[in-house]
Amino acid sequence: MGLSNMDELSFTDSELDNHVRNALKDAIQGDCDFYNQLVAVIHRKEALVTEEVALLVTCLKAMTGAVSCVHIVHHRSLLAAILSMSLWDYGTDVMDALVELLISLASSNGDYVDLCLEMLVMNFMPPPAHSARGLSRKIQVLDRVHSTLEDISNLVPLTPLRLQKIVRDKMPHIYMKEHVIMIYAENILRLESGVMGELVGSTGLVALMDKLIEFDVEISWEDIVQDDFHKDMFDIELEDLENPVDDIVQDGDELTRDALIQRFLSSNLSAQKLDSLMVLIFEYLKSCSEGGRLVQVFETLLQSFQKTTLTAYKSKFAQFIMFYACSLDPDNCGKMFANALIDIYVSGLNPVWRMSAVAYLASYLARAKFIPISFVAAMLERMVSCCFLYCENQDDNINPKAHKLFYAGCQAIMYVLCFRLKQLLVIPRLKSQLLLMRIDDVLKHHLSPLQVCLLSIVEEFLRLVKENGIFSLPETLVEHGLLESERSRIFGGIERLDMFFPFDPCLLRKCDSYIRPNYVYWSMVRSTYYEDEEAEGTSDEDVAEGDNGMNIPDGRSHGEGDSDGDEIDSSLDKMSITPRDSSHKFGGRMRRFTQMPSKIRPSTSPESL
Amino acid sequence: MAGLEECEANLVVYLHPSKANCPSDAILSELSSLLFTYNETFGGVVLAYDPSIRSNLAKIVPGTFPCFGVQLKAKLLLFNPKPDMVLEGEVVKLTPNSIHAVVLGFSSAVIADDDIRDEFKHKVKGGEEVYVSRTHRKHKIKVGAILRFTVKSFDEEILHISGSLLAPHTGGARWLDKNTDEWSRVDSTATKRDTDKLLINVDTSMKNGEQIEKPKKRRREQS
């Protein structure tokens, strides 16, 4: 039987079935003629004409019926040819025939299950040489891949177990092209929401979160943050005049600031990939929330968070997945997250992770607009009572190294209060709850947390406390004006957990647009204080208003362009006067809070006052 | 059903020191890692376990980190299909060349067309695929029905069974149960070789320890 015979398609289907069977059996015996022709047909893929397509389809169908004759060793080349086919290269006829063959192979013999599953998972991504042929091809391929996976799992019930491992192993590494990573991630999420979701989905989701951390670690802030920036950062609260999307008012300052950050991030491929990947996950979480299954997904995310994000060194962006998920369901997920964090702080095992957890908690409670203030009060109460119990029996005096957890807790309490004090005082029930918490006792204890915690936070906190006439704490500190003291550096340790504010504004542009509506910016909070202070004159401390999350574009003074630097310096000058004056400069916009300031500074840098 | 056996095992589970405050959870999770995998020591796939911990004392084993070993007795349910055992499973797919079934919800079984006796013919009725017996019209194998088949081989890694419907006591379980007299008597139309094979199988399964050669010889002489 020569090749010409095959091309003429002179066989009926059942005749071809028999020929294929015989070819397979003969190949085992050593007679490979027809077998080799079969392999050659499978290998053809370039620009197939209709007859060739028909031949390919018929051969695939014939093989589907003959899988019981296929031998994993003797028919190596045939199997290799079939398994290296990519659905993306063919039309729907061939796709259908191929997936039928895969189902048949996988269910006929245990040896082929893993091979078929691997081939299907590789088909999540288009082959490298594939030119983007548009959405329709993608839909055709992926629909078939997923339905085939389901069909195989109906026949081979242990498929999800094997698939878990394969999905994790075949995940593209972070240096691959963005579209490949994105399409693989889409497929993982599709598996998660599919029938095998319970089994394969959570592994896939965890693998995605791990990938986010990998990207996060790749993006280093050394390019934008210079070591000695803090010298210039005093007294700067850069009211970022970043306009909301609809506002068309342009300001030269905004462009430069925004441009600076965007220039860095847009040149950084990892940042772009991370941005797109996070947005993909955000959209998926939104659809889960609409489908009512956010809580199950959230539990997986929370476990992954505790395992990798919390323990990673100062994760920059990945934690915003949790923030967004919480914002979609504040009552369940929002509270679950906070409770998990405080449990780790109160009764965790590893001290570094406990400090990290309380930093996350503080930043979360401060920044999440959607958390009811009563819940914030409840969390505060737990933090305070934990610190109180700790220091009750301590005879020691100030010792930053020995009582790290205590100082971390105190700093967290003060940080949350800097943001939420006003809201708490407005409600009488919460005000009295606050006053009963024994915060004074904790902060005035001879362990001297006020002298150890980050100075900028302490000063801001004391200023607020004095303004609102609550607690009985010293008005100012002795070491006024310094950015930070040696002591906070000690308690923060090598990791500098004293300056870790993980939910400081997200610097990835696309992500930020999702986070923004649920986010509390410092200026929003501060302006409420200024409302009350209209009559008051400026105080020395006005200049030191900046909060740790403050918007200090570190890169500015050592910015990438001289012109940028000049503009920034001038705007900095404007800012170094009192807020009231600066609000004049900016047309009183701050007062009217029409602009939402955004913070630019990465939280890993030392905060300014 | 053949292939399922219960056994009692004396086990020692070694736990990491961090699990010292919740050993029972750790033991259960260790045991659950055995599930649905073939275990050579036990000689089967562990399907279920029922541990009973004998004492509160555990021996600390020195090593890189000191594990402690908890002794326990566990009742295990094992699945170990051997060739020629008769199993039952639910049919999930029928094709002109094969029948696919799932046994106990986790093990996939396939019967290739070479192993389906000629009695069964593949038909498509009303869009549905079905295998019908040529001799007994009511004997059908449909998707969703329970299939009784003999085991040819068992792939221990993926827990995949290769089965056969050659023997007369295999086929649709419901029909077989209702019509035992139809298939249990020796079918006169069957070939001599088939008959011999059947009788030999029956003999070997009943006789323990006796030589198997004897019955074979006797039959040949008689026929």
C-alpha cells in the first residue's frame, strides 16, 4: 500500500480501521511500511488542503477505534507525533478528531493518562510560532481542551489528582511572554470554576499566588529609591493631584509625578506582567462574588497568603489580591482576613511573622474603607489587650530588641488610630469603648513604646490625641524632628518591620483603579482634621504632617530626568509650607477633597515625617 | 464483590515534633495520604482506614530532628483485583470498540473489543449506544447499567483495570442475576475449547491445594 493509496481515500471507514489496526500490529512485528505512512500523515500540518485535512481526520478516527492495539514502546513515534500536535494549528474537524483520540487513548490504558493530560495542558497556550489568529480560534481550542479534560475525568476518575500536579508543573516561568502567562492563568481560573474546581482548582489558585510573589520579588525598588532620599523628604506630604479618570483638569505637576512612576513601571516587564495578572485575578474574584462562591475561593487565598505572602520579605503588591477580595465581601471575607491576622499576632509561633501580621493588620484596618468602624474598634481592643497583658508583668525598661512584638503592636495601634480616630470619636459608644481600652497604660508603660516606635507615627498620633483631648499622653517627644530613631531600627530588625506598611497605595496603575474606590488615602483623613482647625494657626507640627504612607516620591529628588527633578523640587517647596497655604496654592482643592491624592512612595522606604 | 478485603495492620506513624499537641489530627492526615494509592506492603489500594491508638506513650526516635513514633492498630479496607476475579462497575461510555466502566467510583475499567465475546453486538438505538446479546434480546449493556466483568490486568499506578467479557457469567449484572439458569448451564452451541476452559476455571477455583493438572486430563479423556 503506497502513499498514493492513502491519498486516494479508496477505503471505507471500516476498511481503514482494519488497515490501521493491521499496520499497528505489523509494526510490532517489524513491518513498518503502513505504520510509517501513518506517522507521516500525522506530522503534516502546514497549509493543509481539504483532502489532506480529510485524510488526517479519517486516520485519527481510525486510530481512535484501534487504541487497544497501540503499544507504548513499539509505537513510540506515532504517539510522539500525536502528542506533539497542537490544536491551535488546525481547524475544528481535526480538533474534534484529535480530542476523541485523546479521550480514547487516556481511557484505554493507564500509561497514556499522564501523557494525554500533559498534552492538553500544553494546549492551554498557543505554540510559539502561532500567529495571533483572534478570539474565535482561542475559544474553539480552549472550549475543546476543557471539555476533553472533563470527559477524561468521567472515564478515569483519578484524573484530577494527576492533573493537579501537571497544571502546577507546566506553569510558564515569569520570563515568558506576557500573553502566554496570561492565557495559562485564564485556563487555571477556568479549571477552578469548572467541575473539577474543588480538586484541581485550589492547587491552581495557590500556584497563581506563588507566581505573583515570584513577580513581586523580581521588581526591586532600588532603581527608584535611593538610599539618601530621606534627607530631602522631611515635611513633605505631597498632595498628589492625580485626577480621577473623569476629571480633565490637567496640572503640570501631576503629569511629572505620574510620569515618573509610570516610566519606571512601564519599563519593567515584570511589573507589567504582574499588573495584568493581578487584574485578571481581580476580575475573576468579582465573577466569583457574583456567583456566590467568593468565600470558598477566599479560604484558599487566605491559606496561600499565610503561607507565602505573609512570610515573603515585604511583599509589595501581591497582598492587594486579599484587599480586593475583602472589599467584595466585607462582612465575611473582610472580617475573616482581619481575624486571621490578629490570631497570628496573638498566638503565632514565629516572631517575624507575628510582627509582619500585625503590620498587615494595621495597614489593612487603616486603609480599608469598607470595614465598619465598629469592627475596627473590636480589632483595636484585641490588639490593646494583647499588649496590655504583655506589659502588665514586665519590669523591664526600654529595650527595643527584647520586646519587639510589644513595640510592633503599639505602633500598629497608633497607626490605626491616626487614620480612624475621628471616626471612632464621632460615635459615643465607640468613643467610650476606646477610652476604656487602657491605651494610656500601654503607651505610658516604662517599656516606653513612645520612644521606640517610629517617630513620625508617634508624633502624628500625639498631635491628634492632643487635638481631640483624649488620653493623657505627653504632648511632644523630646527628639522632635528626626525622621526615625535608632530604637525603631532595632525593634524593626534586619527586615525593618518598623517601616512596613503593606497596604500603602498600590503603585501598579491597572490594579490601582480597582483598589481606589475602596481605599482610604491619608489626605482624605487629614483633611477632616483640618476642617476643624480652620481657626487655628499653623503649628510647627503641620510641617511634619506626613504620615508614613505619605506620598513622597522618593525617586523625585533623584529622579530620572533633571527637568522632572526641578519641577518636583519646586512643588516640594510649595508643599513645605503649611497645609492651609498650600491649599491656597492648589486652589483649595484639598479642602474640597475633589481630588484623591495618591501615594507614590513605596512603603519599603523610610517614611517621612 | 471480589477484590475487596479487610485487614488489620500494626502501624507506627512517625510524627514531626510540631504535631505533638495534636497527634490524632496528624495521624489521620498521615493515614489519609495512603488513600487511593497502591501500597505494596499491604498488597492493595487503601480505600478506608479505622485507626485505634493503643497507648499514649510514643517513642522518640533520634535523627535530624527527633520524630516520635506512635504505635497504632488500624483496620484497613484494601482493594486488590487479581486476574480472573469478577468485578462490577457502572458503565460510563460505550463505543464500537470498547466499553468503559468505573468501579467503586474511583477505578476506571476498560474492555476492548477483542475481549468482548461475539455474542454482544454494538448497536445505536435512538441515538443511544448499546451492546445487545444476539442470543438473548433482553440482555443489554447500556450507559449507566452495572456491568459484571472479569479482570485481565490491573495497573497499580493509575488504578486502571483492563477487563474482559469473554466468560458467559459476565455482562449486564441485572440480567445475569435474573436469569442465572440461562448462562450457568453449559451451552451446547459453545465450542469444545470454550467448554473446557470454563470447566477448568470452575475446578481450579473450587479446589485448594490440589493439583490442577488432574482435572484437565480427566476432562480431555472423557470428551
